[in-house]
Amino acid sequence: MRVLVTGGAGYIGSHAVRALADNGHDVVVFDLRSMPFATALDRITAVLGDVRDTPTLADLLRRERIDGVVHFAGLRSVAESMRDPGSYFDTNLMGSISVLRAMAEAGTPSLVFSSSCSVYGSPARVPADETLPFAPESPYAASKVAVEHVLPWFVERHGLRVTSLRYFNAAGASLDGTLGEDWDRSPMLIPNLIKAALGRRAPLDIYGSDYPTPDGSAIRDYVHVVDLADAHVRALDAIASQPAGSVDAVNLGTGVGSSVREVIALVEEIGGRPVPVHWTARRPGDPAEVWADPTRASTTLRWHARYDLRAMIETAWAWHSRVSPMDAPGR
């Protein structure tokens, strides 16, 4: 299959690009940034561009005879979205509409959309399954919800086949140590804890020590980026056999919740040094606890998470402790 990956130079995107190529797909990456690893992999072509440029994107889809799109491109910081909501709706919503319009124009039939567990907000129950109502608590989450509301209309009108993958908290690095997250761009907990432990930043602010959880800190479902990459390969393969006009949503998580305090303790154990943190007030837009019910991923994609939190932190620590942030190839 010939696959276009928007945002393929990013953190999760670059791992997915590699997994797609390793599984025999021909991959074209469309991103504002250059690829994070050498394109010597003969199944990868990189093109610089903005997904909001619909004519260029439609022309690329036609020229490359793309069979399916994996759409990662977007902004992903809850805190930043609270400060600048306009940028998040412009990039995440309007960028996604541009991708859909380009696909409709070019006749590209299949889309795997990078969504988020944040669409559930503070869920009425955990583990969170796909039947929960949308309840976004930040502009970032609302931008993902807005895209998910748009998708069925394009499916109905243009006969697309769409799967939304609702990620829980991505973490870790590639098992061979050649791809990881650029912590200077990352808003995520684990890379910033490692950065603080290595003395490359000030003590990390931790938002909220008084949540209604067993140890007072927020609980999240962390999922290894390698597992997420595998899920995209499976979703793209599965969607090709679905009838035209179908749309589905699938949670990607381990089904296990870990508290912030537990994550800090494991980083300290693996790194062999303390992590300097500063506990402060809760942050708007952060629910107390969210973890996945991954049943649908198992039944529809035959996917389950293979790597636990220890593997996520071990691979992330190995990556960040040996790579200078200025040289980091993954974002």
C-alpha cells in the first residue's frame, strides 16, 4: 500500500513511519519539518509542506497514487492550548479538514486519524471505553472532538473509510535507541522528569497533589510509542477491508493506570538518581484519572500493548541520557 503520513517527522509519527516501512508499505511523509532519520530506507519519501495547503496536498495524493492517509500533523500541548486556543483550532481542526478535502478531491479512500483520550475529559467511569460521551476540558481536546464530529460527514458524502485512534499517554523510545522524543518540544511527563533528573532543566512543576486518588496525584494510562506505531500499521491494514462509508473509533492504551508519584519513583529507580520536582496547584484541563478499556483494539485490530511502564521509562532513559537535545532526531 502507498501511504501518506502527515506529521511523520514527529515523535509518534516517525515511529509509525518506520513501522509502516518495515511492514512493506511505501511511505510518503508530509511535514513542516525534515525527517528525523535518514531516508535511506528505500520505502520512504519525504516532502516538506503544511497540511492546511489543500491544493498542494491533493496534488501530492494524486501524483503519488496514495491509497491511505495516516494523519498525525497537529499541536498537542494541553497547557499551550489553554493559552492559545486559536492556534489549536487552526492547526488541528482546519488542518484536518484540509486533509479530508484533499482526500475527497484526489479520491483517496482510507484515513487513520490521530485522536486522543482527552476527548473523554474527566470520564464518568474508568476504564474509559469508546461509548463514553465527549467531554473535552481544554482547547486541545476540543479540537480533537471537533475533528471527530466532522469525520462522519466526509464519510457519508465521499465514501471514505475512517478509523480514529484515541491515544492515551505516549511514552518511551525505539527499542534500538535510534528514535525518541525531543524533550525541548515535549509537554509530556516522562521526558521532562528525565531531563530534570539529568540536571538539564530546573525542577519540574507537578500540577496537583490533592486529587481524589490513592496517593493524591493524577493517574494516567501510559502506552509505549512502539506499541502505538504497531497499532497504526494494524489499523491501516484493517481499514482496507472495510466497506466504503465506514467510520470507527478505537482506544489505544494498556488498560493500566499509573499515578504521577509512581512514575516519578520508577524514573528515580531506573535512573539511579533523584528527580527534583515542585508540587503545585492543579492545572485547568487535567482530569484526576483516566485509563483505557482496550477491548475494542483487541477485537477489531488484534492489538494489545506489549510493553509496560518500566520498558517505557527504560527506553526513554536510554535515549535521553545518551542524545543531546540539539542532536535529537525524533520529535
